[in-house]
Amino acid sequence: MYLYDQYDQRIVDERVNQFRQQTTRYLEGELSDAEFLPLRLQNGLYVQRLAPMLRIAVPYGMLNSAQLRKLAHITRHYDKGYAHVSTRQNIQLNWPQLEEVPDILEELASVQMHAIQTSGNCIRNTTTDQFAGVAADEREDPRPWCELIRQWSTFHPEFAFLPRKFKIAVCASEEDRAAIHAHDIGVELLANAAGEYGFRVLAGGGLGRTPVIGAVVCDWLEKKHLLTYLEAILRVYNQHGRRDNKYKARIKILVKAMGVDAFREAVEREWEILRDGPSTLTEEAIARSKSFFTAPAYATLDGEASAQSLQARCAAEPIFGNWVLRNTKAHRVPGYRAVTISLKATGFAPGDVTDQQLELLADMADGFSFGELRTTHQQNMVLADVEESALYTLWQQLQAAGLATANIGYLTDIICCPGGDYCSLANAKSLPVAEAIQVRFEDFDYLYDLGPLELNISGCMNACGHHHIGHIGILGVDKKGAEFYQISLGGSQSKDAAIGKILGPSFSQEDVPEIVEKILATYVALREEEETFLQTYNRVGIAPFKEQVYAKTH
């Protein structure tokens, strides 16, 4: 992972001191709420329903064990003993005291962490595949490119006050695990007809009030031009994006208003000015970024013998075998697997992790995965480099800590925003709905029979829970002061990206689990052999589901 040099550290330390002074002035009444607002936002600080919320940057989801231990310490001493993993792979604290936030930022800076640009109308944390660098279907490690984007975008003076927040995701694998079609800019690394690697660039994607699937604005881009082309897109957006209405300020609105072809032409005109300019990537710059993501000291293992030994252990202990099947993934290095640690145990808020669990995960990262851990877009965590011979010991430790729920990719692996329990923007609570669904569908045999199924929950139209691209999406809505929930079907965040269609009128909170059960029963009744939920939905459409859900009973 990227390590700070003396200049990085100085910049972050100076930002901490600057924000400490700004916070003191605000608390002493020298700064108004309006003056303090942009200052706190670009340091990741929100004012939520019950307390401030601090969003900590986790670039492309990478953490080392020292950072995990520091996060555990911070949650214990400055919060209520837990943190939350967001869909942008960041870490959020829900209960910090405003006057202590500069102290938290100072603690973070001591382990090369910060909260810079995790909020505000700027370029946010660049995200990517949680299996970057180890996935068998990967064309190239995307993390060096994420790091180049991070360095280019952090403190970029031209893009500090964009019309609205801006999100970039990078994918370099056959399977899209970064949801690039739902971002302001999506970058995909692929090969051209000559076998050369470059980028396909999408723009204008996004969820929220107006969900849109991103459009291709560049079919093929040489690697050296990545930053200049991104800069051209940002310039067009910065110049022409709406600032009079925050609900129409995202780049997706601009692309739709101009039309994709006209937007592409505007970007190309801007790029003619920037192309081959100072932001053009040199071979030295690319090599430097790649130097931070070299392979760890993998052992030379007999992959076939290791796989056979693991298979025998799985057969002897079916519960362990089930966890291996659901929560581990093939690795590009023989004898290793990537392990996804579920933060979706029933009775716990999806994505939450306690201080004690963070410390245990730090120990596990040191003991099993070269001192590193990743956060995921799905609000889980990953140990990317675990020897197959160590999986059983790791599983036992995870079980003891309540972190071995074998549900990755299934119904109860719910993506969920904090909702009305914390967020001042939410129309309805999200966490009780998630828990009710988890309780209703605790039968793992039933979950596995359903197959891969993504259920996402958002407490409002801002769509922090990405409900639009869930196979089943649940949205909290306000109905004359009461909390209700709208359900959509058929969303997808993969390369066949799609926005879900609204099923019909909304439901009360207590009705949601039963409605989900009716949807699933309809799927089971209609599916053909080996069909997933999404395949069945795409074949039969929404009508049969609507008919069953809204059928009157006598």
C-alpha cells in the first residue's frame, strides 16, 4: 500500500493544525455556522441527527494493522466503541464530540490517515475492487491507478468547489466489483485489438434522486493520458454543471442535458488543451505508483496438494466447508485464498465493527495476511492473502469473534445506510428494516437455495445504500409524516448495470419482511433450473412479482 513521504506527512499535519484553529474559532463564536460549514465538510465532518459524524478516508479500501489498531483506539476513546464501513470503503464514526475532532485527526495523522475530501463538493475517495492485486480474473492491479488519481485529485485547487460531490471508481477485472457504471466517472482497464492495455472511460453515472447508468465517453485511452482526460471531464463539469439547484448539480444531469455526444465533444475540445500537458503520466510516475503495490513475500506452495488438503478438511467439517465456499475466493497465487469477513451478523447493524473486533482484525492481518486488510463496497472486510492451510485456524478465531457469518453475496449480506437512526437527511430508518429481514431469513439452507441475491436499503433518495442497483432495493420514504418503504426490483451493479424498477405503492415498516418473502416465493416458483434471481427477473419482468405482492387475500 502507499506510504507517505515527508511531504505527505507535513501536508496532513498542517491540515490538522489548521482545522484545530478553525474549530476553536467556531466554538468561541468567531466563525458562523455558514463559515464553518465548508471547512468542516472538507475535513469529513457532518452534523447528523444526534451527533457529529466523522468520515475517515480509506484510499481504495487499504488498511494496515497499525491503522486498524489506531481506529480501535479512536472508537474506544472518542466514540462509543464501534465504527461503520461505508459503501465508499471509508470508515465512519457516528458519535464524536465536535471539540475532540481535531484530536481524532491528529491521532489519524500519526498512522498516515486523514479525513480530507471525504465530504464537500470535491473529488471523493476513489474506490476499486476489494480483491485488487489478487483476483484471478484481473487484467492488471488497479490500485496504482487509484493512487495516481488520489494524488492528482487531493487539494486540486481547480476542483475544490465543484457544483456537487464527485466520485470515481476503477475496475480492472472481468467482473465489475467496483460498480463503475454508477459513478460520476467509471474507469475500466482493458485491452485493445493489438493487445495493449488502456482505459475505457464512462461519465454521468450516479444514483440519488435521479439514478443514471454512466455512458461511455471514451472507448480507448492510452494510460499516460488518464489524468489529463479526467481533468478535461472535470473542467467541462466545473464550467457547465448547475450551481443554482443542488438536486440538479451532479454531472449526470449535465450529461443528460447536453446529450452524450455533445458532452463527449466538449470534453475532447478541453482535452486538446490539456493533452500532453503537465498532468501527462510519465513512465517514471507510473512505475513509482506501481512500486507501492508489489506482491508480498508469498510462500512457494504446492497448489494442488493444498487444495486437496483443504477439500478434505471441508468435507470433515461441513460448517467450516460452507464458510470456505461462501466467504473465500480463488487467489492468483497457488495455495492462497482471499477471505471476506462478513459484517452482517443478525442483530448487528450492517457494516458496523467494534473496537475489539478491529483489534482482532489487526492481529489477524499480521498473522494471516501480511499485515494488510481491505474494506469493501459491500460494507465487509477482506484478508486478501491467506494460506489455505491457515484457513481453519482463521475461521475458528472469526467464529469466536462473531465474524464468521457465511452469507457473502446472499440475501442477508445487506448493503444499508445508517438511515434515520443517525442521518438528519433520512426519511426513514434503515437499520431496523435490515435486522427484520435478517431475522426473517435466518435459515441458511433457504438463503443458499435462493442463490446470489443483493438487497440494498437506503433511508432517503440520496441512495447511500445504493438501493437503485440492488436486485431488490428498499427506499425509505416520508408519507404524511410516517415512515414507509418503496421497493424496486431488477437493479444491477455489474457490467450489465441496470436501475431497478419500482414495484408499486410503498409499505409500512412491519410489512417489509413479508413483502420480501412474497417476492422471493414468486422467484422460486418462476425460476428455471440454475437461474439466479436477476436472471429470472430479466426473463419474466416485473409484472408477476407485482401481481403476487399486491394480490388481495380473502
